[in-house]
Amino acid sequence: MRVLLRNTETGRFFAGADRWETRPALAFDFLTVESAVLQGRAEKSARLEIVLSYEDPPCELVLPVQTEN
């Protein structure tokens, strides 16, 4: 399983500091949901989601990132 961060407005995946990619294969793998949430909250965009990407069987689980108010 890969843990990815995706901008819902652009469809791009977080790939590193100020880098966003269209291809999930080039995205940064956070390894844990907690790490992805922390990065998502640090980003300026309020429209982010966590994508849990599985290979076998191939499927995705999408979780919204709640920003702290």
C-alpha cells in the first residue's frame, strides 16, 4: 500500500517540497496516514485528500484531509 496526498482541485499528487505530479507513480509515499495528514495540514491548499493506493487487488481508498480551524 502507498499513502499519497492529492490536491482535489488539480488532481496532482504531492511529490516533495513545492512539487506536484500528475502521475501517482512519481508521488511521495508517506508510508503512514498520520504523516500524510501532517503534511496536508501544512500545505496552503484546503482541498487535499489522502489516497491509499493498493496494488493487489488494484484499488484506491480516498480520505479527506480536515484543516484545523
